Amino acid sequence: MKSVLREPFFKVGVVLFGAVSALGILALFWLPHDPHAFVFEPLARPSLTHLLGVNDAGMDIFSELLVAVQNTLVFGVWVAGISVGLGAVVGMASGYWGGWIDAVLMRLCDILIALPSVLVLLLVASIARPSGMELGALLGVLSFPIGAKVVRFQTAHLKETLYVEVALQMGASGWYVLRRHIFPALAPLIGFSCAGRFRFAVMAQATLAFLGLLSPSEKSFGMMIRQGMQYYYLDIWWHWIFPPVVLLGMVLVGVTFVIFSLEGVLDGRVKGVLRG
């Protein structure tokens, strides 16, 4: 891991993602204005009072941006946690116990993989109008099967290793073996696959919000870009559209750089999963 810390891409990725995360943390403790208040002059230019100006509804853009950063990071962690958590549980259970458990769980994964997840998300978002967290939960469920299959393969391989066989011969239960031997061996795979799911979730949220399928009250980069694009003919792109585009790019590029840097020091179990 020391070699990773010397990787230029890793350093750049951490700086980019860390800078955006710092804004999200700042939003927990300080906001210059209420991001939901319609109390200012619409389309006012940037000033000391409104660093990025005011949008068409009379809301402070900088306050909106800070909340959008926070919501984006929370959404990414939420989706990655569900997707990777389900994938780990299903994959380990399927790979370790095999038999009918393996058959049932893997057929379920095959069905979910066969579903057009993007179309399912668009359909649910347009008809049911769920909250961002509800849509994130659905996204996590739809995206866990590929990770589950990778974990299943590695679990089945680890089950045949000498130290696991010795533990079983000494009377260890299956749950003990999974908890004390197999899960720690899978930790790098499970941990770093979170980065790939996080990146996927951030891009999915921005896309859905840009299409107008998320509530405008849930601030996000895609929502801000969509609202600003309605006034593309005015000289407002640099203080309304440009900031969320830049911050979204920093998140995606930062996470991608970290993934590619870590991939170089991880074995074949992780490669491919990180790019998913």
C-alpha cells in the first residue's frame, strides 16, 4: 500500500474527492442562507451576500450547491452500502453452502441482471415519484448481483483452502468460518468495490435529477444543472451551471483515480469489480 501513496493519480484523486467532501461537511455546520427560501431577487448577480448569485426562484445558489454536495455524497454511500452489503451476504452464502441455496440465489441474481435496470429506474421514478433515498435503495438492489457473483466465486475458492479445512475439522461452525476466515480475506474485494458502486450511484443520481425525475426539493448537481440550462441564453452559466458541473466532475474523476491507483496493488480478485 505504500506504493499507492506515491502514485500521482492516487494523490490527485484524494485531493479532488477530499475537497468536495469538505464542502459537504461544511454544509453540516454552516449555510449562508436557507437553500429552500424564496426570499431573494430572482437571477441576482453574484455578490458578497450571494457568492454565486440567486436562481430564478429567488434561492441562494451557493447554499443550494453546499446542500447538493451533501446529498450527493449521502446518496452515493447509501447505494454503495446496500449494493455491496447485499452482494457480500448473498455471495458468501451461495459460495459457502452451495447446493439449493446456491441455485436459488444465483438464479435470483441472473433475473436481476437480465432486467434493464436503467429502464426500471426511469419507470419507477416517473410513475411512483419516490424519494431520493427510496430510489437509491432500489438502485442498490438492482446493482448487487454482479458483485454477489464475484464474491460467490472467491468464497467457493477460499472454502477449499487449508486453513478453512483445518478450522472445520476442529469443530468450527460455518458462521464462525465465514466471520473469522472468509470475510477478512474478502475484505479488500468488498471494500474497494464500494468505490465502484459509489461512482455509479453519483452518476445515476445526477442523470435522474437532470431528467427531472427527482424532487426539486432534494438538491443535487443534476437538478441545479437542469434548472440553469433553462436560462442558457443569459450570462449566468459561469456562476449557476459551471460550479455543479465542476464539482460533479471532481467527484467522479477523484474516485476513478483512486480506483485505478489501488487496482495496481490488488490481486486478480479485485480487478474488474472496481471498474464496474
